[in-house]
Amino acid sequence: MTAFLIGAAERAALAAGQPAVVAPPGMLGLERLPMAVLRPVQGVLRQDGTPDGAAEPLPAGLRPLAILAADAAGAAELAAGLPPGLPQVTGNNPLPALLELAMQALAMSEAARLRLQAAAVGQPAARQRVIDLPPAPLAPPPPARVTQHLGRPAEGFCALSLHLAAVHAGPASLLRVRLLAGGRVLGAWAVPGPDLAPGWLALDLPEPAPPGAAEAVLEVAAEVAASDILQLSAAGDGALAPLALRAETAAPHHLALPRHFDWAARDLPAPTAGLAMPLPEAAWAAAVVEGAESRMVAAGGEAPRMLLELEPGSTAQLRLPSLPPGAADLALAELACRLGDAAGLQVALSAGPESGPTRDSGWRIPDATGALRIALPLPAGLGGALRLGLALRNRGTAALTVEVSALALMAGAAGAPRRLLPEAGRPGTTSQPARLSVPLPGTVPAPLSPDPVPPAVGLAGPPPRAAATQPPLAGGEAGGPLPPPAPATTPMTLAAPMPVLAGDMPPGGADFQDIKLHQHTANADGTYRHVDLGLTGLVSAAGVWREVRLKLFERRGTVGLEFRRIKGWPNMFETWPKGGSDQFGPYFRLETEGTAEAMAQLTSPQDRAMMAALLEVLPALVRRAARLAGLPAEEQEGWGERGRALASAVEASRPGAPRAGMVGPG
């Protein structure tokens, strides 16, 4: 069934927040409902008594409260023309059920919604404080070097906090802290004097301490320069009083990139690379917003999220402080339109060096649910500083409330050669102003295959003091020595992994923004079928392709992709590959038969990179297209298998790859 349109007046009311239900023509007894009743009139949703006027598609993100009908069959008929997932209320007395739905909608406040969303995506549970020793008033300061047994196993420890009584310290002073268990160093920190202040000093571990019964032991050493002051706090008055400190535990999947962490001193392997690490709260606190009202919201132990209020016709800018990129090669953004007509929202993500030209994603629009995800490969030549920014534009006639759910950096996102990190010097030895530092995991170059490659190195920290060389270059030559040490910066804690952004991305990091189904067809005897679709925002570490169109087909067991060079198809290739032609115009096909010969026609490195990214997302892409076509679950998975079959055929055609017979799914 064709999707319903909606009248202009009804759309404006829905965008303004007026609750509405959809009911079939002729259903009586709805006049006293405290909400608008929309009925299909020649395929257009209109309210009773409103004159005919302009009609348009139901905008993305605008959803009626429920579907009303006398029975399930009538509700199903209406549901075929409406967004999926709308509640259906049947019977002659819908008011009790509607009141319950309305109460549920009211209960889904911002905090409650975020909490439910966090649980749905498996966000790590909030940290639990297991040791809390507050500072004792007027207690004498402890000695400069302290070893303190914490009286419990270190298992699960994810963060410590020390209380500082008095601080007046310059770059020559340093506070060193180590957490040990069973003789192993679980964590080590070196905090320079300028980053110390009276009060609680938070010290995060990159991941919770591993299982074990060994007691946690804390070692603290204050290296104080002449004329500087650095005093710890004690939790009691006696000479043997413990330090004032706190300790927290978290579940094993908790992950963070900690401040001031001494990676070289740690006796444990580093967490796995390739995770998306959201920007920390301090970066959000230093962000500048122009052209919109902003506020931060949070629920429970979640990191705060920014809400932006955009007036009609306005353009807003969100600028973040300078961030040294570490080994990151991809910037990720996730937004959602929480109130208003999402069809009027446009967003662009930008990234670039502190001074110089930036790269941007171009204007992107939300999907049908009002959500928007952008992945932007970071440009080369960033040096020691990266600037991230968002531009938002409201093209509609009503105000919008937009949530910036996440901004993150990722290393090893799509198999790009890792960005080398200069050797870090002693913290606090530079006279340059400190910037927010985000050291991210390093990776090794990954092959074209969509299979993930285990990283050879972990989270990037101070490398060994011995001479090191760069990894082999693409041509097989070894690189030269590492660059000279760069001025040290102040690392900043990053929040836990972002499961939605990272988990939704394919293993190698290629991603796409949205798709549009042009056609699905299959002949009666099952010997031919295809899906014709377009996608926006195809991205990998090698580039961004704003628009791609393709046809995935199966013809008597042969699976293939078809691209056209005709009107209505975007110009996707840098160099059009040699293919065939028919009455419709030139085409290029990549099939499970003759795969190597077809791949050889891609003579441009950029075109090969686009094909690699496309093949990586192909199974998920065509499954979604099949879902949009209304196919049952088994046929959706069948299209996913066809996408995998073609990707496997391309992988098998690579020189040196094991050969195998490729048969498309039946």
C-alpha cells in the first residue's frame, strides 16, 4: 500500500506537539477525544472539518499517538500506510487505552528516555563506590611518600580519587600514584603540578582490574619542587591514619582513556583498539555554541548530552576545544531530533587541524525516526591538534530540539594505517598552553577484507625509550625513525565505549547514512530478482561518497552488482570502468563469476576504495532494503546472504587468496 500523505495544516499541528490518532472513515464516537483525529481522505490524512489543501508525505519523526479501528483487520489496513511500530487500539471504546498511551508518553521524560536507551544498547552500569574515606578536618598532612593497603581485592577497581589538602605547584612538581595487586602494576599515573588543585583528584583506569584475590595496594609519592606546596589529606588524626581516598568498581565491559596515565609502567595488556571513545565532559564544558540555546541533560551514571534549541530558519555552530588526535582516524557523531519536524533539520560534521582547512561531511538529514549518524574520516596532516565542529540548520517553520547524543573519535576504524604518536615527555615540562589530549588506540594496516584484524598494539601511550621505527609503508619499505618528542599535553579522560555508534558499524569501520529503495522485483519462476537502491553517506577511512546507487541481482545462481551511467544515477566513479551497454545505456557489473576480471576494470584507487567500502556494508545494506520492501524475515536474510556471497567472491579473487567455487544462494 502507498504511504499516506498529510495535509499542511495537520502537519503543522503535529509538528507543534499536538497529539493525534489515525482512524478509518466512518468510525463514530471519537468527537470527544482530547486529541486530533486524522482520517484518510483520498490517501491524505486530514482532520474532520478542515478544508482540502496542499498535501505532502508524512515527515520523518512525526508520528501519531496510535491507530484506532473497530477490529484488527481495519487497524492493519491503516498501518500499511503509516510509519511502522504505531500502537493499535481496537474496539468501540478507545479512550482508556489512549489515556494509558498518553500517560506512557508523558512518563517518557528526557531522563527516563535516556535511561531506557542506555539499557537497550547495553551501556555499562554506573560505577559503584566501594571505599570512601573523607578527609579529616585539621588533620596533619601525611608524609610525601605513602604505601597504603586498601583491605580488599583489586578486582573490578576502575577509578581512584585522592584528596589534596593544599596545592601551589608549578611544572617542576609531580604527583606519582601506582595501584598494585600481587606484585603487578594495575595502573600508574603521573600528574604535573599545574594540573593539581585542592580537593578530589580523579584517577581512572583504562578498564576494571582483572579478577584475582590479591589485595589492592596504593603507592603515592609527591615530588615537590622548592617553594612549591603539595599536601595530601589524611582520613584521621593519628600518625598511622590512612589517606583520604575513594575507590570505585565497574563491570568488566567498562572502558575509559584516563588522564595522566603512565602506559609504560602498566603490567597488563592494553584494551582492544577500534572502540569509539566519546568526548569527555570537560570537552563539552569548554564547547562554544552560537546561534542556538543549549543545555546539558543526563540520567543516572550517563555522560551528559547536549540539547540544542533551533529557531525556524536559524543556523547554529557547535565548536569544541582543540583535541590532539592521537591515533584516531575517524570522527563519529550521533544526533536525534527530539521535538519538531525532523525533515527540516540539516547537520554537517567538520574536522581539521587547529589552523588550516577543514574537511566536512556535507549537509546530512535525519532518517525516518529523526536519528542521524555521521562518520567522517579525519584528514591527514593534523599535527598535534584537531578541531571538531557541528553545523546545524533548521529549514522548517517551527522550532526544533536536537540532541547531540555523542561525539567520538575512533582509531583503526576502517583499516587505515595508524597515525603515529610522538614520544611523550615528562608531563608538565612544556611552556606551551595545555590542550585537551585524547590519545587513542593505535592499529596496524588492515587488508581489504571486511574481516576484522586484531590490533598489534594496544592503547597508545609513551613508547619504549629504545629506538623505534615506523611500520612498513604500503610499498613494503620500512619507515624512518619516529619523529622527535612533541611538547607534552594534558591527557583527558574519555567516557566509556559508545555501543550504538561502534556496534552498529561493520567490522572494518565502513558505514552508510541512509538508503532509499527504488525497486524490488522477482520473476514468477524465481530465476531472476533484484533490489535497486540508493544510499547516502558511504564512508570509510579512504573517503566519503555522498551518494551511491546500485542494483544487486541474482540471475540463475549468479549474484552481481550493477551500476549505470544514465540519467537518475549519480556519478560515483572517478574513472568509469569498462563494462557493457544496452538500450538503457552503459553499465558496469561485478558478479560472482569473472570477479577478478571485473575488479581489474577499476583502475582508480578511489574507485577501488569505494567498492571495498560498498562490499563491506553490502549484506546489511540489502537486508535493510529487503525490509523496506516488506519482505519476510527469511527473504531479508536471503538478500544478506547474496551480499555476503559477492563480497566473498571478491575476496577470493584477490591474488594469493584461496580459490573456491562461488555459488549464489538459491
